[in-house]
Amino acid sequence: MKSVTGQKLKKLVALVHAVIAKAPYERGGYKWAALSMDTWVKATGWSMSTVDRYFDRPPFYCEKAAIEGVRTKIVRVLGPGEAVKKTPQRVANEMRRVWLAREIDQHAIAEAAEAGKPWKTHDLIEGGKVKVSSKEHGCLVGLADVWPDGYQVAILKCVLDDWTGFMVGAKMAAAAAQDADTGDPDLPVKGMKFYHHPSLPVIRKYAGAAAELYVMKAQAASVGQKFNPLSA
């Protein structure tokens, strides 16, 4: 039984390498095999559940990608001792769920107030009333790329939980950048307004301020204090 399993694994590894050699799909600095599950089933002669089961464990690592408008599983083979490193696109999808949850709550509360009835997050998701635009998704990918690995989701949650604190930090960052350009710290900050509601383009523009807010809150929490951005 073990020899059969080993043979299947070798066969699938060889197939993935062959697909990558012939038609690689590039993402996050890696080359992937991008085929439909039906194609993998035909190539292996196995059931879809068997292919999925093998792809869901080492040495394979999979992500999802929109290729020509079709959501496709992309696969690569991890090298010996290689740790899994999620691409910015994969992390952005995780951040997207955090963003949507926050947006859905906001819209749902407003609709419930108008309709005078309980709201359900599922209805809003299925109804497509709240979406992430391509520009916003691009911001998420950018944030996933510039924020420290493993902390991107936590930083986004931190910003959404304390939007006012983030905006204070963003204004300070804008003022510092302007001071560096003009050499005059007394000039009012130009082109910087206070956004009362979370905005992904604003978070992307001031990604450093977001990361700094997270670090300061974590440091304050470690000594049992509550971080106040106005006193920073």
C-alpha cells in the first residue's frame, strides 16, 4: 500500500514539474502549475477527491488565482526543508475577508435600522451588496507585500479597530514628509484631510503609520497599558 502511495506521489510531482516547465504561471516570485481540476483528473486517471487529497499536503503548496476570469488552483512543489511562504495575493485574500466583514457589519446595521428587522451577514454576502473593487484589492495586495509577513491581517484589524488612532498617525507621517521636503515644520499639512471612515487607499498610502500603530499598541499591551495616539 505504501509503495502504491509513493508511486502516485512521484507521478504527481513529476506532472507538476512538467507543467511548470512547459507553461509556468508566475506569482510572488515563484513558478506554478495552473490547470483545471478536470485536467489534473484526466492526466492522472484518479478521482478529483484523490487529486485534491494529494495537493492538500506536502510537498505541494496550492493557492487560488483568477486566470482568464476563471478561479483556478495553482500548484508548486516545495523544495527540501522549504517553509511555506504565502504570496501577497494569498494574504490579500485573507485580508479581504477582514475588510468585508467590517464593511458588511456597517452596511447591515444601516439597513437594519431602515427596515426595522434583524440583519444577516450571509444575506449581504450572497446578495453582492458589498464588494471590494479592483483598486481596493490592489491596495490589499500592496499592503500584504509591504507589511511584515505573518502580521498583515493583525495590522489591518488593528487599523479598523482604531481608525481615529490611525488617522492621527497618518497625519503625523504626512507632516513629517512635508517637513522633509520644505524644511519648514510650521507649515500646515497640505492635501491631508481627516477621513472619518476606513479607506483602503488611505491605509495603503500610509502603510508605515498603520504598522507603527500596531507596534505601539502591542508594546503598550505588553506592559498592561492602553495606547493613546494623541500622547505618542
